[in-house]
Amino acid sequence: MTAFPLAQSRLAALRARMEATGTDLVALGPSSHMAWLSGVHPHGDERPVMLLISRDYAGFLMPSLNSASARQSTDLPFHMWRDDEGPNAALREVLHACNATRPGLSVVLDETMRTDFALLLLDQLDTPARRFTEDTVGALRACKDAAEFDAIKAAHLLNDQAVQAAFDALREGMTERDLVQFIQDFYGAHGATLEFCSVCFGPSGAFPHHTPGATRLERDMPVLLDTGCRLNGYPSDMTRCGYFGTPDATCTEVFAVVDQAVRAALAAARPGALARDVDKAARDVIAAAGYGDRFLHRTGHGLGIDIHEPPYITATSETPLCEGNVFSIEPGIYLEGRFGLRLEEIVILRPEGAEVFSDMPRDLLVRPVPG
């Protein structure tokens, strides 16, 4: 009996996908693909590390320096190599064990693997037909299981607390960086780490990928907070908007449009829908309100071990959504020189539609100015 049953079940699922897609060999580098499949998170440097999987064998090309720590996470065989001998002989050994020496193999490469690792492998193969992981490991990762749901949910419940605490902590004169530090400290005090944090005061919110800086919070200023933590290996991601003072009519109007766009996309997100249909549902609401050219990005991205992974909710994506997909719905309107408002939910697709991870309302969080 293996000590790592989750890895064994995922390996079995991958082999079923390999059979269905005519894949002879899957090659994963030290990446989230490898971590998801095997539980191994090897140190990433220039030393080649790969997990090679065939229909009847799976083993690691493993630098001897990494072997002791990696062995704690897997019982799959290691084909080790030392710095003084190089990886080529060990790579030939694991390829032979995979029966991957014949010409014309159908090979799936980890698209996040270092190029030199990929070329090292391809140079050992005879006229391989190669592609990336979309219909094998990627397809499996896109449908989250119950354990992944629980981990993602826990991260989002903690994120709810952090975001509420951050809005409660708003003080006139504080900088965007001050609030980032407050949020990072909150995560740390609750056993999580900062995955990312974008704090946008006033005009900073008009830039969807704003880097927090020295901008100070002033009276009657909108606040956009997009932040996420990592807890037990999985991240959270959420955007909420507030106002420090009394919101003006334009801010209130734009906020209502963005919230309506979120609701429309949530309603469109069902198993069998195309990703572009969800994007269109949000985009049509914003366009109808006259802000179509102010919605500057896609509606969403998948989330799992990685903060961004398939499926991507774009205007051109023909990807059919399926039960277990986890992704963001995050439309926004950006008025340069004034403010930007975005609202984001991470959802999982259930048979009846989208279930939101966060328990925090999307209301505009109005904070009166003290005094």
C-alpha cells in the first residue's frame, strides 16, 4: 500500500487521459503540475529535474542534492545524478524504464518547464510528436476535487477576514504600502502568507495592475483592494471596493454597473457554457451602460495551486466550462485620472451553476471620515 494515495489516484487519472489522447510520455518539470500530480516541490535551479510518466512507469530524473527532501513526498523511483557526472545517463535510464526509446512518441511537455530541460529531453528522443499539457494534466487540474475545494474555501474565508480588517483600518494619510503591510501582517498572524496585494487609492484604481506606492489616502477617495493569501498550499483572490468619505454620484453609478456585470456573469456560468459566454454576459452589461471601452481586461482566470491557471474567461475562448472548474469573475470600469472599480469573486462550478467561495458581501464599503 502506497503512503501517498492521492498521488496514486491522480497518476491513475492521468494514465486514463493518456490512453484517451494517445499520449505515450508526459514530462513534467519542477512546477505546479509536478506538485499537483506527485506532491513533490523540488528546489528549482539549473539542475534538471523531471517527472516522466508512461502508461506503465513513472519515475523522477533527480539531482542527488535534492533526493533526501523530495523522498519525503513520494515513493516513486528516483533516477539520480551527481554534479560530477551530469544528467544524461540518468535521463537515458528513466526513458528506457518508460519504454520511451522508439521513434515517433507522442510526448506531452510541461509548458512551464525551463527550455534547457525540455531540449535536454527532446534531444534524447527520436522524432517525437510534442504538445503541451492542456488535454492531460491541465485538463485534470482544471476540475477540482473535494480536498482542493476545502483548501481554497479556507483560504478565502481567511481572506474575507483580512479584507474586512483592512477596510476597518483605513486612516487619513496612510499610504497604499501601509495598507499592504497591514494585510501581510494579518495573513502572517493567521498562518498564511501574502500571495499578492494591490491597494489602489483614488486615481490609482484606474490602472488594473497598479503597484501600491506612496499615494496617501485622502477624504472622499475611492479605495480598490485586490488581495490574496496562500494557506495550506492554495491561494485566495478577491477584489472589493470602498469609499473613504461620502461617495459621489458617478462612483455610486459605476459601482452598481460593475456589480450588475458580476451578477450577469454568475448567472451565465454553468457547466457546458463556453468561457466566452461568461465574458460576454459581463461585458454586455458594462457596454449597455456606456462604459464598454473602459472595461480593459478579460472577465476571469482559473485558480488552483496557481493563482492564474486555466480556464481563462475571455471574449475569444471556446473552452467549454465543466463541473469542478474554479475561476474568477472580475469585471471592472476604469476612469483614468479619477478612479477604477472592480469586483471579483472566485467561483466553483456545480451542476446547478456557480458557487462563490467568499462569504463577504460585495457592497460598497463606505468608511466615514473621523471627526
